Amino acid sequence: MNSFLVGGMAAFFSSFLYPIIKFLFPPVIEPDKVTLEYTDYNDMSPYTTQMFAWGNKPGILVKKAGGYHAFIAVCTHLDCNVSFMPEKRMFYCACHDGWYDENGVNIAGPPPSPLKKLDVELDGENLIIFKKGGKNETRKT
Ligand code: FES
């Protein structure tokens, strides 16, 4: 009788805990590539940015004189979102005053490593953003 009661209570509490744990620790969904319509991005001025969805994370596209550069806009310290400061040409994380240069390299504050960089390719009417080194993997299939 006791094991039946304990089992029922465990099932009851786990039905509450599971969604809470899923909310607090969502699964990481990282795509191999994302395709964006180039018409939405072709009029960007140098050192302006636009956000895009990289799975369930924010991506940031930076237009520079030489073309487009893309990064996952998540700080490598404690996963806060970063933003680009065009006047300083740096990425900034407001959570703990973390700074990255325009190439995503961590230069000040607590971030332990560079921002995760993505590959960008213009393919006709599409701007295709690949996981770093994932361009060839995607084309194989
Ligand atoms: S989370 Fe970005 S500096 Fe701490």
C-alpha cells in the first residue's frame, strides 16, 4: 500500500516538475543553416546590424565594407544576449559589462571566449548562414 502511495505521489510531482525543468533548461536547437531573403538585408549600411533567428537563439548579422558577418548573439560568459554598438564597432553584453571587438573576439570583462561566428554566403536571392564549417557538410546531403 505504501509503495502504491509513494509511486502515485512521485508521478504527481513529476508531472509538475517536468514542465518547470523544460522551461528553465530549454533544449538547444541549433540548425546547420538558415536561409534569409536577401531583399530584407541588401540595403544595410556599413556597421549596421539585423537580428535573425538561429534556432532558438538570436543571431546577429553585421554588414561591413567587405560583406556580411554573422554571429550567434549570445554571450560566452553566462548566455545573455549581446548587441552591437556601431559607434564603437564592438559587441556589448550588458549583463556583466562584457565586450567583444567587431570580429567577435572577447576583449574586456568576464567573457571567456569569442562569440560563435557563422559563415555567410549570398546565393542568388538568398542570404544563407551556415554553422561554422557546416557549409560543406550541408552540401554533401
Ligand atoms: S553574461 Fe555577458 S558578461 Fe556576463
